[in-house]
Amino acid sequence: MEANTCKQDVLQKKKNAILVDGVILNGPITDSKAGEKFVEEACKIIMEEIIQKADDVTEKVCEWRAPETLKKILDLEMRDTGESHQKLLQLCQDVIQYSVKTNHPRFFNQLYAGIDYYSLVARFITEALNPSVYTYEVSPVFLLVEEAVIKKMIEFIGWEDGDGIFNPGGSVSNMYAMNLARYKFCPEIKEKGLSGLPRLVLFASEECHYSMKKAASFLGIGTENVYFVKTDERGKMIPEELEKQVQRARKEGSAPFLVCATAGTTVLGAFDPLDKIADICEKHDLWLHVDASWGGSALISRKHRKLLHGIQRADSVAWNPHKMLLAGIQCCALLVKDNSGLLKKCYSAKAAYLFQQDKFYDVSYDTGDKSIQCSRRPDAFKFWLMWKALGTTGLEERVNRALALARYLVEEIKKREGFQLLLEPEYANVCFWYVPPSLRKMEDGPEFWQKLHQVAPVVKERMMKKGSMMLGYQPNQGKVNFFRQVVISPQVGC
Amino acid sequence: MEANTCKQDVLQKKKNAILVDGVILNGPITDSKAGEKFVEEACKIIMEEIIQKADDVTEKVCEWRAPETLKKILDLEMRDTGESHQKLLQLCQDVIQYSVKTNHPRFFNQLYAGIDYYSLVARFITEALNPSVYTYEVSPVFLLVEEAVIKKMIEFIGWEDGDGIFNPGGSVSNMYAMNLARYKFCPEIKEKGLSGLPRLVLFASEECHYSMKKAASFLGIGTENVYFVKTDERGKMIPEELEKQVQRARKEGSAPFLVCATAGTTVLGAFDPLDKIADICEKHDLWLHVDASWGGSALISRKHRKLLHGIQRADSVAWNPHKMLLAGIQCCALLVKDNSGLLKKCYSAKAAYLFQQDKFYDVSYDTGDKSIQCSRRPDAFKFWLMWKALGTTGLEERVNRALALARYLVEEIKKREGFQLLLEPEYANVCFWYVPPSLRKMEDGPEFWQKLHQVAPVVKERMMKKGSMMLGYQPNQGKVNFFRQVVISPQVGC
């Protein structure tokens, strides 16, 4: 009887089957119950293998494998037929095992580290909702959140008003600023391009981020037209040298339009003297952009915001809350002092299919046309939820603690044999050499430095193969390979 | 007794406290147990409110509130002190409630929709691991995965070899291609910029994506130097018109360097005739870029890949697996035929702090210098895990089914009173007018079209306020507002 009903069901279904081009269109094709179960099981792995281990110093920070070996371990090949859930969960385990644990308490390799549980939740929400932030109709919450966050960041810069947008990276924010400054300098470039115009020139310190060169190249300005300004022994731009470079550009008949100051350089953590630079910009009518991707977070701290003294005089600021504040990669804002709609005028292309003007709501909330992107992620949201959770005081504590940890590290380095500080840090970048016993008695001279240059890569290799610690190193301005340690993770304690 | 031990503990701790600048540095400052619990509780909400409801047609696709109202509902203000976990979980609930459910079976508003459980898991993993993809040392797995995915995509394009990179959006991929073509045309532009050079000119169809104009403006080429080529009645570039435009540019003494063909236009879903366009590019020595952000996924289908006939002759291709294949926003590749390192030569800035050459492994795996970004998300990974799960056959089914659903929709539209098809679609974009009863007997003429133009916004408003469906509309090339419906979600069935 049952079998009979079942047979009739099948016949009935076949009869009602909607078949187009050989594809049966009835019902969804995904097994949502199985899918949900898979997500649940994977989440358990994520919780146990990543989140719960994030503060566990006894775990390895990385499980090093050489590329060729790792290729063999991971089953990278994509085949015609899919894999079972069991196999896929194993694959997820492997991916986690061989990935670097950037939230491990011994990960000091980059300018991000640690885990923030609130930001993480926000990120899970947005991944599940899968929004794109361009119009209010598809991203009502995330657009309002972005507006609120930008407003708050502007307050901390010290502007009365302004505008802004979140971008996929500080490098992209710097590009935005460069293009915006160029638009302000000569709006016709948007339509006419640079051909036939005098050579545009911009200025940045020798210690600025490499994205300045990338931006100049990408924007058709040319890397040679970034005039690098000398820095002092601490890595800070020398205002008098900036003045000289501007004069030089003028004499050459080129068109200076922009100064990119840095608040918190990548390697040394140096802050350019913004107030003096702003004076020069005012005098020569140049746009002042401050790349505070790294140093911007100090604005949150009443104690340390003086590092950015004068920032309120900037025309634009790049600031990445994904670094010291732990908002998660990527969370990068470009903030603009102008409030006359410059950002929109500079970037808009007015696509009729997306930014219809006959919508039933106030289309000034459709801010997507301020972007070079079309689809764009809601990166402001994770910062917002974290801020709601910790309060400004909690964010301030992160900054104060990171800088106190840097001070502590400096003092420890001074005490320990074989460690040599490169310079007293202004910010959280602690730069030092490790001098191995074999070199400690050697005379200072080219041979010593040549040998010392080879030490950091070897130490790093050993630490990585052991999985004990990850730490960045680099040569810089004639100084041989040294370590740069930045301790920002709230999971790290002395 | 216990209290006493406790007191001694506190005294002991105070004695050992490491205090720097008023900050106690002992131990981590986060309560990891409470944090983990918060993540668990939030994940439960995400599972119940987003993931489990993703295939539920009885839910609303959106809970519309006007901006001012929504601002009042959401507690957007960031304060000095943080909120309780309970308050934060409520906030998460609110965010979800008032966000558009882009994975709802009635969301047809953009070129993405639906939910893929595997891609979602991959996204949760990467959010928890918080990697940045630039060097093998910090992203070993994700760099190898990106390499494998790019290799596979290149196979489907039909190139023997090639290179590529994942970017935050198809718009950014198009920019990359434009810059790459320019670099190939004249490598000195990287250093010297465009000043003093003849006017560079590129060609794209009238129906191309608006990112072409954004790119031309951003790259300093200028929007006026995008020469728009006429399309036929189906929205496809007319090769003879392209030839004319190239001739015109040459006569003007400008420097044509690039043709951007489109495989799957945004509004009509039209495919430019790539083979004929490639002939013209060959003849005039122009770089051929194909913006297949939308149409590229058809390459996976043996049945439909003929839409992109000739694509193997392109020099570069933009292809977004986050659209029809559901890899999740954003997942966008730029693929390049050149395998001589052009991408790296064009983009590299050789930052010494990141791309050290004295590393202990093969630094050719440090591919980050191919990018304009510094930190970059591992977007290839979600596509990879999804591909592993579904197999090529599963991806192919998605494409075949989307196009079969489009055929089905077309036939239904033809049958129903008051619905009028704009044109027979080539791809998944079904464009139609809804003619309300009041207009059905009206004579064809300017008044009719003027009135019809006002219909779509009103219908859309009603649907959104009801939460029943979201559907895009736009005017296009002299045609009044019409709906564009794209059915790609595997959760949709007839």
C-alpha cells in the first residue's frame, strides 16, 4: 500500500515536472538540511581549532611546510565530482592546521594580531547576510552604520564636518586621496586625463608606505613624480626638506599638488610633524593627506593622540582600525574634510541601473557612487559592533596597553645581553638587532654589519620551523636586517 | 581559610604587577571564556535567523524602514562605555532583522543571490583566521589555493598558461587590466606618468559596465577617452563600429591601446562577439580585455560556453565567481594570458619590509607584489572549497539551471497578460515591462511610454514595503524603466 502511494507520488511528480533544456526546475536543488548540518559541524571545528586556541601560548603559531610539501599534503585539485562532507571537514581541519595563526599570542609578524570576539561576530553576520554596500535599498543597516562610524572617526580627527568611505586596504585609501587631491587641483582631469598637462608632483617622506609609489603608478602620475623628502634619524619628515622639494618642483615647471604625510610609518612607527607640514601645504596651496593607516588609532587615546598633533589641518586621512584596534582585516577608512560632495563629484559615474533617481526614498543614502568599487563589503560594521561592545574606553585601553607593552619591551631589550635597540620608539614599533654570541666580541665595522645582516633571516627560519614565534625583519635606510616587534594583541600579557 | 588564600593571592599579584605608564601588563586583558560564549550565542542567532531562513519563501525578503526611522530603531551611537552581551545580541538580532536577505528566494535585485553552504564555511574560516594574502610565510595555504584556482580558471578560458589575481570587485579587475594594457603599450608610464604623452584611447561598448569610465578617470586616462562603440538591438558591440572608432582615434593622432569587450552585460546580459573583436585587436595591435565579470561563469557549462566563443584570444579576462556561481561577495579574478611576469613587473614596488629576498623559502610564492593592495583577503579560498564540494559538475548545474530558469521565466512572461518582454535574452537577464491594467488599452505613443516609465518604481516600492520580492529596474538606451530579473539561486524552484 505504502509502496503503491510512493509509486503514484513519483508518477505524479514526473507528470508535473517542469523540464526546460533538459533541466528539471521543480523545487530547490540544494539540500538545505544537509547544508545547515555541514555549517554547524564546521563551526564546531572553527570554534575548537581557531577561536578557543587563540589565547593558547602552548600551541604553535605556525606549522611550517615548504610550498612543494604543502601542495602534496593539501588535496588542491578541483575535480568533476564533489567530495563528501566528511572529506570536506577534514580539508577544513588541514587548512586550519597549516595556516598561520595570526591571532596567536606569539604572532608579531605584521601590524595586526590577536582576536576580537565582537568584530568576529560582526564578520560572521555579514558573511551570512552577503550584502553589498552601494544602495540603501540593499544595505540599509550597513550604510547607516558606515555613516555613523565615519562621523565618529571624523570627530576624533578633530574636524567639524566631513565625508568618508571604507576601502579594501590602506593602499586603496591612499590612492583615493591622491585622486581626490588631483581632482581638486584640476577637475577636468576626470574627463580629459593627464595627457598634455604639466607633470603632476607629490611629496612623501622616504619612510612612507610603498603604496604611494603604487598609487602614483596606477593613477598615471608616475613613480618618478613622487618626490621623496628626507627624514631625520627617527624617520620623521624634515619640513625644511619638504620646502626645498616643493621649490625644486616649482622651478622645474611641474605642478605640485599633494603632500602625503605619514602618521606611524610601517617600519619605525615614526610620525611626521603634521603641524609644520600643514604650514607648508597652506603656503603652497597643496592638499595635505595623512596616511595614518597605522598611527590613526592613537587618536582614540587621550594620552597618545598628541602624536598626531595638527591632523585636524589635513584634507584627508587614511586610518585602518584593523591594525591596532583589531577590527579584523580589512577595515580601512578614508576620511575627507571637505563636505561639499567632493568625494562624490570626483568618483561618481551615475550608473542608471544601480543609482536610479526615481526611487521612493531619499537617494542621498545611496553612497556607492563615491567608490571606485561596485560591490563593496560592509567593513565599517565590524568596527561599529566592536566599538559598541568595548566603548571608547575599551578601544583607548587597547592603544594605551600596546604602547605600554612597547615601553616594557624596550626596557627588557636594554637589559638583555645580545639585544640592541635600533632607536627609542615613538610608537609601538620596537626595532632591534639580535647579536648572537659569535658576534658579540667582534669589532664594529663593515664585516660585523655584514654578518649581522644575515642573522635575522636565520633566527626567523628557526622560530618558524619550531612554530614558536613570528616576527618581522627588514633592512631600512642603510641599516642591516633588524627585527620589528609590535605587540598589540590583548591576548598577550607579561 | 579560602578567603585568606584569596587575599594572599591578590597581594602577591599586586606585588608582581608590571606597571608601565599606568597600565598593568600582567596577563591578557580579554576574558576569553566570555568572548567564546558570546561567539557561540551569536552563531546560534546567525544559524536560526539567517542560514535556516535562507530557503524560506514565507519570510520577508526585507523589512523596509525609511532611513530616518531605521536610525531611530537602531542604537547607532558609539559611547564611552561598552554594552552588555545581552544588549549586543539584541543589536545583532536587529541588524539581521532590518537587513535585506540577499539569500532569500525572492531576492532578484542584483547579480548575486542565494546561499552556498560551502563557500559560507570557507568565509567563516578565513574570518576566524584573519589572514592577509601577500607572502607565503603568513598565508601559505591561501596562496597555494589561489594559485590552484587561477590555474583552473585559466583552463576554462582555454589558455595554455597564464597568471592572475583575486581583487575586491570586478571594477577593480577592470582597472587592473586597463593599467596592464597601458603598461604593455608603454612600460615607461609606470615611472614617468602620462604627462607629455599622446592621448591614450580605449574602446568599450555602449552597454559596458560603468567601471570602465571609473577606471579611465582613476587611471588618469580620462572618461572622454573611453570611446563607446555602438551596439546592436541585443546590446552586442558591432565590430564594424569598433573598426570605425579605432580609425577615428588614429586619425585624431591619439594612441589606441585597449579594447574592453563585455561577456554578459549588466542590464541585458549581452555577449560581445569576441572572435570578430579579437580580429580587429590583432589587426591594430590592441590589448583585448574581456569583462566577463557576469558572463564568465558560463565557461563552466559545456552547453553554454559557446556564448564566450573566442575568449581564448583575449589578453585578460575579469570573472566574478561571486555572481552566478555563488562564491560569496567578493570573489573576483583578473586572469592574464601573459606568463612572462607582466603582472608583477607592472605592479611591483618591492617593499623591503614585506618582500625580503633573503628568506629561507622560494620567494616566488610571495605574490602580493602583483597587487595594488597591501593587505588582501583570501577570496579564492571560498571558491575553492565550494568547487571541491560540488565538483565541476555541480557548478555546471548551477549555470545550466539559471539559464533554464530564465527560459522558463521568458515563456511565462509571454503567456501572462500585462507582461511584455523587452527582448529574447541570450543569458540569464530577463528584461520586461509590467503594464498595469490602466495602461493596457492605451495607444502606443510618447504618453504611454512616459506613463509606463513611472510604473516600475511604484511596483518596486510596493513589493519592498510588503517584503514580498526585490527586483531591479532601470531605463536603458532610450527604453523606459523596465524590470531585470535574474534567477540564479539554487534555493529557487518552480
